[in-house]
Amino acid sequence: MAIVLGNYSFDEGRVSVAERQEEVGGRDGRVIVLKGMTPALASVAAVEAALDAILAAASDGAPVALSLRAGRRMWVTRSDFAREVARGSRVGSFALTLTAEVPWEESEAETVQTWSVSASGTGQGLAAAGNTWTPPRVTLTAADDLVCPELSDGDRSLVYPGVVEKGAVIVFDGAAEVITLDGEDVTPYGEGTFPRITPEGVTLTFRDDVTSSHMALVEAAWRDRWW
């Protein structure tokens, strides 16, 4: 498959990739080095433009998506770029160094599963397709008033100690570590730890208070991860 950086696609036959794990900003990160050449072009100006396009695709500010393997991406910024132009042959060469502060790859597409609950303690089996755990975004739409809704993966539990009224939507976003109720940030009221989904599989269990309706539509969405 083609290597894609932002909206730029590299010619597979003209670029090599080297990856290494490295401490970035005091924590585990990943460094990716792309080395390659342009084809022989009509003019030196065309070679310079081709190298400029690579440089423009590699942000040194906000992270951009890099896809090295089909269906996966990581978020990178540019840390170095070296270029040379062979004027006689009208060929350019480059070495582009990219840094991913978050060292894993994630799936480009989300996996989504939806089910209904009508009793406290209802569980749903979920499994990630990557090789490490991933935090789901779980959306509860209250079919009737929910009192103290809680989600647990068996090891980690997170509860909102309030009332989610009939028709309201509460979102436990594990990737962002944010809880919203009808779009309003209620994270400070949450108690516990966001659940995770693992390749081995977990049972995501819904619980609520005895005075609650126990009735909700549940949607779990996540991106698989690979180290």
C-alpha cells in the first residue's frame, strides 16, 4: 500500500521507512524516518516543487495523520527535513523525520456495537482487534430516568452519581477522558476510572441505582490500537 502523510501519497518504490521507539517529551514515543527520491522531472524547478510538497505535508505544528499500514494511522509532527537536488539528473532526495508523541497506531475506522439494557448488571462482551487495550466511547441514551449509571470492564468502573433524565444522552469518552451530559461537560462529577477494551475481550457491564429505570440504549465505539 502507499504511505500516506496527510493528503500526500508517497510512491512505494521510491521511499523507505525506519521506525524506532524513543522517549518523547518524557514518555514513550515513536520516531519514523522516511527516506526517498523523486523521479527524474522536467526541470530543477519541478524537483524543488516536489520536495516542497513533501515538506508542506509534514506539519511542524498540529499533528497530521501518517498511514504506514493499511487501515491504520498514527499522529505525527515533523522534527527534521533534509533535501538535496541533483541538478544534472533533475532528481531530488529527502530524509523526513517524524515524531509521534503517542507511540501506537490506531485503526482509521471505528468499531461500533449497539445494544439495549433493561436491568442493572447487564453485560456485553467486547473485544479489540489490535494488540493492546483501547478506551471506548460509550453513549447511553436514557429510555427512562437513569440514576447513577455506571460502566465497568471488570477491573475499572466509572459512575456518574446523578440523574440522566428520560431522553437525555450521557457519553463516557474514554479516549478524551471526558463525560458529557447532553453536550455539557460533567467530567468533574464522574467517579472512578474509564473502562478499557482488550484483545482478549472484556464484559462491559451496565449498572445503576435500585431506584433507576435500568432502561437505556448503549453504543460503544472504539479504534483498535497496535504498538
